[in-house]
Amino acid sequence: MDTKEKVPIDNATYDSNGSRDVDFDAEPPADGGLHRNLKGRHMQMIAIGGSIGAGLFVGTGQSFNNGGPGSVLIGFMIIGLMLLFTVQALGELAVLYPVNGAFFSYGCRFIDDAWGFAMGWDYALAWLTVLPFEITAAGITISFWKEINIGVWIAVFLFLLCVVQFFGVRGYGEVEFVLGMIKVAAVIGFIIFAIVVDCGGVHSKVNRGYLGAHYWHDPGAFKHGFKGFCSVFVNAAFAFGGTELVGLAAAEAADPRKSLPTATKQVFWRITGFYVISLFMVGLILPSNDPDLLGSTGANTKASPFVLAIQMAGVSGLPSVFNAVITISVLSVANSCTFGSTRTMQALAARGMGPKFLMYIDSKGRPLWCVVVQLVFGLLAFINEATAGVTFFAWLLSLSGLSYFFVWGSICLAHIRFRRGWMVQGHTLDELPFQAQFGVIGSYIGFGLNVLALIATFYVSVWPVGGSTNATNFFQSYLAAPIVIALYIFWKVYSRNKGGFFVRAHQMDLLTGMRTFDLDPLEDAAAGRRKSIFVRAARNLV
């Protein structure tokens, strides 16, 4: 088959630029289809503030305690750089192939079916298990004001999640838009507040005067040496987790060609503004040896470095305000859990890699049975009523500990393989409606950084900070790795896949699910794309 042969086009539509836009539905759902109800504003807010939650506001306290502010800053910059390359690669693929399942589908198509199966189910399990944690976290944040049985709040928050599901993807988009705006405003407000505190502008009962970089010298910028630095990566991955959801939402975006490139560019501001700068400011106004940071695990907002920094400044009332922001943020991530897991499970089932009943999509565009499965997992939050709840959740979260590294690395590798197949089958880069600003070089760097992060995590799993080697610590940190390997081997054996480790470039399916464009009106833009990738990157990030 000639790969350059034009595909017949039916019901073509033309946008204001004269570009022809057609969707090819390779695997139409059995009872309906997903609705394209996500607007540009939804996509941008999902990209900017979609998964800012307990990982950033609470979990980073453990990173400050283990590694110090210098390790936190460098570690988050490394993971942020990796994600910048990853999301750019995802944007290129998702604009051309806005299919349900996104990166799972790309893994199957451009890497290997077995790897796509392993990565897809690992990602779905990660979100399934994170949901009860986030619901629990939301309940714990309430105890900042008053101790009430956590089971009451778990029931309330589960009910609210059920209500959101009635409105389908539009409900998810609107909730994320509103809550995202609150989170963005809160982080910007904290950065301004921290600058004032650092310069000695807060006059209260605890007036420390001008701080500058005092806490970087005493108690110091780095703790526990190289081991402390390596310990930052897992917490950073959990804090950044969900950044890739903008690609998963492509299948339900009203105009992915316009909204996705814009949304992927917003990731630059999210990484620099909401993670790097905010954590840098926390390190300036909160000493890393604060004893309360020892309790910064799970969702203990009383040990949140952000809340502790505000309390240390002595401003009454403000800690309660920020605790409310953390509660909202955690509920937002719980909402994202439902979206991420249900869409991935439905795509797996549609490809024959999951139970058939999960394929069902109702007339409202909701993958109904997938939503039911996710909410049933949410009921696991009630295990907190038992005395063994803490231990259970430690093992439950170990299923998702490394999932993000596997997903992000797979996205970069899928982009590398896609570019290879695109060239081998006679296509040019000018045919792509959107190109990753850092090209395939960025994907190579992103993939390499993912591998290094996995190695660093393995190192601190075997030799943990402040502890000795033991099997429990190792598997609670690294359990996702053997699970992914087991899933990969299972599908290789079950499907009798004998095609090697990669789909060959000349055999890649580049047409199924493609959104095609008549690129003649875009020739001038193509000339601009021939400039240096780094010149293009700088121009397009702002």
C-alpha cells in the first residue's frame, strides 16, 4: 500500500484558515461516542493548573526534609524540563491523532502492543488507586479546623464526585476550570506573600526581619548528600502527575488543532511559575530542619511547607485560607483521577485489551461502566476507619509510585518512533499540523531523563535516606516496576506477539485515527518552522 496515497474524505469541514479537518474513527464505541465538549479555556486550565494538589502543597515537605531547598529546586527543575519535552511531544501526536486513550494508543501503535498494554493498565491502576488517597486527603484537610470522623467527609466528597459525573466531560471541564482558577490565584498570591516575607515586610508577633537566602546557609541548601537529592524525584513525579492529561483530553476537545498547541505551551508557565518559583520561595522563608516537616506525608496539611511558612510568618487567618485552597486542590485532583482512569480503561477495552463491558459509552458521551469501576475504587477510602488503614494506603500508593515515569518515558519514545515511521513512509515534517518545539531531540532528552529518574529512585529505594535496606521500603517505592514488567510479559504470551520489541517503521499505521489537513494555505508557516528548533521554542513558549 502506498503510504502517501490520499485517504478519501467525507464530510470535510474547513476552518477560517482554509485547512481541511477530518476525523477517522478507527474504533467506534459500541453504544455511542465520546463528546467533543472541551473548549479552549478548559484545555488551557487543565494544562496550567489541572493537577496541582497534595503532591505540591503537602508532599514537597518530605522533599525539603530529606534533600533541603537546593535539592528540591534542582530536582523539580529537572523533572520540569523533562515534562516540557514530554508534553511538546504529546502535543504533536495528539493534534494529529486526537484519539481516545492518547498515549496508551500511541504506545501500541508506534512502540509495541505489549508495551502499550502494560503502560495503559499501569496508568489506569495509578489513577484508580490515587482516587481513594485524594478523597482521604480532602477529609484530613478538614481536621485543620475541627476533628470530625473522616468517614463523614469521605461520603460527602464521593457524593460530589458522583454528581460531577452526571454532566459528562463538560462537567469535568467546568469543574477543572473553576477550581484551576482558584489554585492559580492562590499560588500567585503565595509567591507575592513570600517575597514580602523574605524582604522583611511582614510585621507581626514573629518579626524575623530581612531573610534573603539565610535558610540556604543555615541549616543549608542540601541535606543527606547525593542520596537526599535522589529522594526528591518520586515526590516531584507525584506533584507533576497529571500534566499529561491535556493529551488524554484531546479526544474530547472541540477543536484540538487550535486548543492543544496553546495548552501545551502553557505548561512552560506552569512548570516555572507554579512549581519552581513557588518552591524556591518556600525554601527562602521556611528552614528545612523545621520539625513539623517530619510529618509531611500523605495529606497532613498541618505539615504542609506552604502552611508552615505562612504560620512562621505569624499572619493570623491566612493559614486557614491556604488550607482551604489545599482542600479545593485535592478535590480537583480527585476529579482528574476519574477522568484519567475512565478514558484509559475505555480505550483499552475498545482495543480488546480489557473487559468488553468497559467499552460502553452512553448517549451523553460517558464511559458509564468505567465511571462505576472508578467510584467503587473510591470506596476504598473508608478503609481509613480501620487501624491498618495507613499501612494499606502505603501499599496502595506503591502501585502508582513510578507510573508517571513509565508513561512520560513512553510518550517520548512513541514520538521518536513516530518520527522514524513518518520519514520512512515518505512524509515530511511540513505535513505535520503541529511540531514539538524541541523536535525529536527534545524527546531523546526527555526519555533519557526519565531513565535517570528511574535509576535514582531505585538507588534510594535500596538505600533509603536515614534508614537501612529492607524489602518493605524497596517494594513500597518500586512495586510499579515489576508490575509493568509482569503486564508486558503477560500480553506478549497471551497475544502470541512475535513481532519483536518494536513495531517496524514501515509497518506503522499512520492513517487510523488521523486528523488530516490541507496544508497548502499554511506554506508560509512551514517556512517559519524550518528555523532553529530553539529559536522556535523560545518564540512559541511566550
